[in-house]
Amino acid sequence: MKLLITADIHMGRIPSVGGLLNLSGTSAWKKIIDSAIEHEVDALILVGDVVDDNELWFSVYGHILDGLNRLEEAGIRVFGVAGNHDSSVFARLSVDFPFLTILGQGGNWERVEFNGIELAGWSFPKETVAQNPFDQFTKTDSSKLTLGLLHTDLGGSQSKYAPTKIEDFQTSGIDLWMLGHIHKPGKIDSAEVYYCGSPFGLDRNETGVHGCWLVTSDRLTRWDRIEQIELAPYRFESFTVELKNEESREEVRQTITRELQKLTRTADRTLFVRLKLTGVVNRSLLDENLLEGDERYIELFAIQNGTIYLDRIYDQETTPPLDLEEIAQGSGPAALLARRILDPDSLKRLAETYSELEKASYRSGAYQQLVPETECEEEALKIAKEQALLVLQSLMNQVESER
């Protein structure tokens, strides 16, 4: 038994980067249909918010028809539950498509058998439901392997979107729960409860891998494999760059591009990267002109399977440079280190010590084939100062926290 499970497709809504990638409000749906056929699944399971708005009909109807017809030709059944966005439109669609079975219409739990397993599901009867659906759930001791489907705000006790608690699922007697509503995919706690997540990240807050879940049972006695399949041709990512007291905007930009270039070695698809700047820097360098241009995303690097784009909006948690002269006038370890950084001879001795330690490490057996990084005095001085400033910043942070 193989099932492809997904939720929160939001057909009709174009991803925020859709214009750059020629994506439409139905691109994710088409990829899901392709994946179901490719993996030769027994059924496609839809856990709510397949359609973005109950008022949508003409713009999605033909695409849904095409997808369901392809699945029917492949012998793939379709089951689902309605979410808060498609509480009424999903029910209307099921009338026209008998191959599509919607469980739990009207806000009533429903169980159906399919090829030796039992599906249990509940659908939104309207756009908002403040009551916990488990208030009406009846636990049964089924001899069959079970799968529960629910579009819910897990942990949102004051939510108006079918709020539930993790204990509801743990005591339900259902072998596996697949949920919709939260767009971040993944397993919840240690229970057999998963949020499907959105198949395509719809905006930059939906970072990481997005796709569907391939759920397999070999002998219909347990769920043997629960695998995430990445479908989105792009990914939103956050990327942290540590600044080290760069003295000009040009140096800051060089640091950023040098660090971002590392992504080109591992990226397997288009990335939309939002920076998080940390470390030490004069904050006057981090103005609106740091990432130049008028467009939201800067086309930065071409890679084999796409492009790395840089978001012009960035986050920063930096600290201003230390006043070495002022710190050096004090007492204690921080003052001593500040005086050494300010003294060229002391800093040179630090650099020499650093170079000797590095050369010794490269002479050790494990590193015989490598070449030392700091081959010149100027580079050694720069690294020694950077590291000393980082230590000094840590000392000053410790002093601040003890006040």
C-alpha cells in the first residue's frame, strides 16, 4: 500500500516568487499529480486547503478536472478532508468527481475502508470552527491499519481553526495522523503525527524543504515508511553571515558574497536567500543601499539547476565595534586584551604564535597534504586581530550580563 499525502496547496494563489519562475496558482497541483503517477501510489490523500478560497471555481475547476482524470486513468483513488479555505468548494467538487471522496463532511467524523486500511477524517463545515473536533470523536478498536486526516490548529487552544491538543491524537487509537493547516512540514513531538506542510513554499517565511509525503505499508500491519518527497523547484532559505568589524560597505559586501558563494557548491535547485547579519560592524554601513537595486530579489549566482537569488530585505543582529581605547583604560582580562590589540608589538607576537600553531597542525600526520592558509605576515596579523576582537567581545558581553 502506497499513499501520497499532501495539504495546503492553495490552488489559485501564486507563490510570492511565481513571477520570477513562471509559476501559476496551479503549478503545485500539477507536480503532485505527476508525483502520484510516477510513484504508482494506490491513492492520493488531500488534507484540506487544496483550493485557496471558497469563491474560486472557474480558475481552478479545469485544472482539478485534468488532474483527477489523469489519476483515474492511472487507477489512483483520491480521498480528502476539507480545510478552512475550501470548506464549501471541496464539497461541490466531490459532486462532479465521484473518484474524489471527501470524508467527514458537515463537521462529522467519518471512517471508510480502502484496500485493507481504514481512513478516518473530519472536514470543516464552514470557514471557522472554534470547537475541538475531538469533542465528537469516538475511539474504536479497528483491526485494520488506520490513517487519520484532519485540518487543524494543533496547540492553538484559542484558535478558530479546529483547535486540538497533542493528547487528542496520542489517545485516539489511530496508527498515523496526517494534518493540514500549518505550512511547515514535519513530525510533531514523538507521536505518529505529521503536518504535511505546503507542497510549494508560498512566501519567504516558508523556508526549507517543501513537497509531499510518501507513506508505505508492506503488509498492512503497520506504516513502514513515511518519506518526504521534495516537489518545489525552489526553496526559501535563511543564511547567517558573521561580520568581523569590516571598515567599509565594500568590505561588508565582499564578506557577504564570499559566504554566499559557498551555497553554489551544495544547492540543487533555485534558492531565495534572506540574510541574517551577525557579528561586529559599524551599523551605519548597514543602510538601505547595502544590497543595491530596485527589485526585491537580486539574481546573484547561476547554478546547474537554477539560480541563487538574494532578498534585498535582510535581518541583522550585530553589535557596534568596541572602543578599544576606553576598554584598555580599565582593569581585568578585557582591559589587558584591549591593550595587547592596540600594541603593534603585542599583536605581532599574537600573530606569530597563531602562525606557529597553524603550521604545527598542518605538519601533523592527518594534514600532511594540506597547505597552511596564513602564508604571509599581513594575513596572520589580520586573523590574529579578528580572533582577539571576538574574544574581547565575549569578555565584554560577560561583563554586561553580570551587571
